[in-house]
Amino acid sequence: MKIDCLQHVAFENPGLIEDWCKERGYALQVHRLDLGEAVPVAEAVDFLVVLGGPMNIYDDWEPLAKERSLIEALHQAKKPVFGVCLGAQQIAAALGGEVVPNPVKEVGFFPIQTTAAKTITDAFPEELTVFHWHGDTFTLPVGAQQIFASVGCANQGFFVEPNLVGLQFHFETKRENVAAIVQHDAAYITEGPYIQSREEIEQTEIPAENKRVLFALLDRLVQGA
């Protein structure tokens, strides 16, 4: 299987998703949209990953609209799509959800809770501490089951049968990913109830459990393909 990954900025790369591809023997093709590379066509995609980025989904940047059209086509073709942060917002918007400002920004490591969609999360822990870097959120698209929530942001993740998962937070982050985001987007660290300092973020260890849950979600999408 080939995994096509849409990358929007240099400092948000596939991270652990690339490790999953290597462990499973899947080919990974990263499309650097920030460097002018094209959004692939649906017929050429087996499994799509849409990463995060500092832009808003309604910004005047041509690849964003093309991404949403691709996501919709892949969903109709029942091909897997996995979205992270901006990517999750793109999935939600492509399927009729709305992307709006969250009441608070979440920046740093904060807990999320596994919710009632046991069709995909039955083996997951009830709570995980994950990396957040967002000020927007989304309403659940038609047919979506919520799979994660947090105190600061009601919709942290969703699953759309049989082939789409969107996560507002960053399961894919490795230590070097966190360092790159903090370095290149430090101005985003302001003040608020769910905003850690740069020092707190840099000193926090990423829980090893997050990798297991991420890999299980990606495996589930492959199995449903």
C-alpha cells in the first residue's frame, strides 16, 4: 500500500506516521504543497494523510479547496483518510461540518478523554496526554462518531464509517516535531488556561502510549479499506 501525505509547512512533517509506514512496509509519498507540489488525484491514492499547518481552512490558498474535493472523493470511494489538526478540520468541512474558533486556544500537552465510539476505541485508555497547537475547532460532520474530547475543546476527534478519522490534536509528534513547531511558531504561545510556556512544552515527555494508539487507529483504517 502507498500512503500519500499532504504537508503544508516545513515544520509539520509526518513524524510517527512515517515510522508506522516503515514498520508496516508501506510506501510513503509526501506532497510538499508549500513548495508548489500538486494535490494528487483520487484515482492515484490508496490512503491519504492530511497534516496540520498554521493556515485557516478558508484562507485564499488554492490547495486547500483541492484537498477538500479530494477528501470527499476518497470518502465516496471508501478509501482511508486520516487528518491531523488542520487536516481534521479539512475532513470535517469536506463532509459538511463547520470550522469555527474554539472558546480557548490549546497549546502544549493536555489530557483528552476517549468517548463513546467504542467501534474504534474499545482498546484505548480512558485518558491520554497529547500535544495540542490550535485555536479553531469543528462541528462533527454528518455521520461522524466522536472518539475523543477534552475539557478545553469538545470535539478532539471523530470517526466516519468506514474510512475517515480526524484528530484535532497531534498524535504524530515526536520530540523533534515539537521542537520544530515551537521554534518556527513561537509567537503562537500566548497566555490562557490551556497554554503552556515554551519551557513546559520543551520539557514534557511524550507518553509512549500515544504511539500505540496512533498505530492502532491507522491499522484500523487499513483494515476497513
